[in-house]
Amino acid sequence: MSNAVPVSAAVPVSSDDYVSIQRLVNRYADAVVHRSAEQWASCWADDAVWDLGRGRLVEGKDAIMKLWLGAMTGFAAVVQTVHSGDAWCAASSEEAVGRWAISERFRRADGQSGLLLAHYDDTYRKVEGRWLFARRFLQVHYGGPADLSAEFTNNREALLARGVAADV
């Protein structure tokens, strides 16, 4: 299930909410880089959903943390960088949706290095005045060697096959 943002019909959140959501996204990436479980956990609503694609979906903050802690043991080092993104109004003033492009450069525990190019489709919820992730859905565009020799999943043919617009 995708929560892809219909950008053409979306109303942007206020500037204040945008900055708060951008800070949330950046706090998440910073926690990945510094392996800060406490900081990373602070980004999630208690009933959140984390969808990493290919059937890897977990529900609830405790299950999300368990998966993240286990996954991080497989990395000797990882740097997650947030690129472009935006956030749009949702059903209420306490909800929003967004999309953020990320990259990860990593070295696995076994010494293998690689690159992830992706974006997250997000749903946010304001809890006690703070924006938190209610859902993060990872959309991988490339995962492989840093020389980009592996296949991209968002090439034009793949997008057309999935019925996703490929206007150009």
C-alpha cells in the first residue's frame, strides 16, 4: 500500500509546520548517522507504521525500534543525507503528508560498501504540539555499489509497467 502524495492537487503546509517537519526529517537522519536510538525513537508516534517495502512492514514504535536496532547491527557505518522534500496538508490541522529524497552511503559489518538512493512517502501527526512520523514508506530507487552499476527501480520502463506517470 502506498501513501504517495498527489502533489499536483496538494496544499502546502504553513511555513512554520514545514520547518517543524523538516526538522523532524533531519533529526531522523542525524540519529541514523550517530546511531542514537533515543533520538531516532523520538521521531515516531507510538502507533506508527514503518514500511521498508518488499513486505517489510512493522507497526508500533516498539516493533519499529526493534527492527531498527537489529538492522543497525549490520552496518559498520552509515551516513544518511536528506535532499529535497515538501509537506502538504492532510485531513486535519494535526495531520500532514510529505515526500523527502534521501541517500545513504554505508559500509556493512562485513566490509561491503554501497549506496541507497530513495525517497520516503510520509504521514505526520502532531502529538502534544510536535510533529512525529505516523507512517514512513521507503521507496527505493537504487540500492547497490557506489559506482551505480546496479539497476535503478525508477527507470522509465519500470514506472510505466507499474502504471506510474512517466511524463518525459
